[in-house]
Amino acid sequence: MKEVYQYTTLATPAQAEFKDKGSRFLGFAWPVQDEAEIRQHVQILREQHHKARHCCYAWRLGVDGNRYRANDDGEPAGSAGRPILGQIDSAAVTDVLVAVVRYFGGTLLGVPGLIHAYKTVTAAAIDATEKIQQDICQQLQLHCEYAHLSEALRWCKQHQAQVLKQDLQQNCSLQVCIPLRRLENALAVLRKMRIIDVKLDN
């Protein structure tokens, strides 16, 4: 099985609108990193559109396909969150949140009408921005004596490893994220240096 080193996500946030029988569906799409960011986007959207009847959403994180959620927010079961998620998957993107705010127009659309509306506005929001390729990364914990910190940072720069957190004491600890395609060679270099301990985060 071929190793996958990149994934596709959205370049920037985007939005779209769809109207049907007086109801307005406002679709918002974001590239996201984690569930905390997702909750923040949804909370802000609910506050901005507090008069709206529904705020339905779906998201997918990661490349293994196991982290996702679909929320109907009071719409008939399966008529909103699932269609939104389906369009995220049809676009073959991940690390993506799409939320749709519905202002009810007074006329019931029925489940088929709702599915069509949520699918349409989601697809339009996703299509309103570029799709980009991002490196799949592996997080590592690096440990070294302070005297070898500059060598650890040089190793990070050479292998495009981003420093996420650092604790600089007599014994330094760095949490870094390195592109998966560079991991094998980068670890080989570390083993030869013998001055930096490394642990892979799950």
C-alpha cells in the first residue's frame, strides 16, 4: 500500500447562500485544525445569527476518515448534517468544517427539499475557495541538554519541523511537527547525532 504524505483542505474560509420558498440557507466553510476551533466557529456563528431557526453543521478531521460529526440542530434526522458531510466527502477534503444557518421562510420544504438545500449551499461554499495540498505531519518530542539546543533547532530547520511548544531548562524539551515524507531521513540524522532523545507522539 502506497504511503500518503499529503491531504487536501480549503485554502481560506468561504461562504455561499441558497434560497428556497422563502427560506435562506447561509453556508460557511472553514479549514480547521481541531475540535476546539470547530466549537469556537459554531458558537460565534450561533451568536451572530441568533434569530435563525437552525445552525446545522458537519466536519471531518484527519486522513484516516475516523474523526467526523454531523449535526441536524433540530431539522428532521438526516436532512441537514449528513448532506453537509456528504458534500465535504464528495469534495475529497478534510480538516474542514461547514455550518449552514437557516432562516425559516414560513413554508415547509419536506425532507427531500431540505436535503437538496443543505447539499447545494454546502457545495457552493466549498467551491467558493481554492483547495490546497498540505503535508501530513508527525508530532515528536525532542529532549536534549541546553548546550545542544542550537543543534536541535538547526535540525528542525533543515527538516522543516515546526516547533509547537518548548520548555527551555537545563534539559530542554521541544514538541515539534515534521512532514511525514521527511520523517525517516530526519530520524536517521537524529540517531547519528546521539545528543537528542526523540519520542513519537501518537
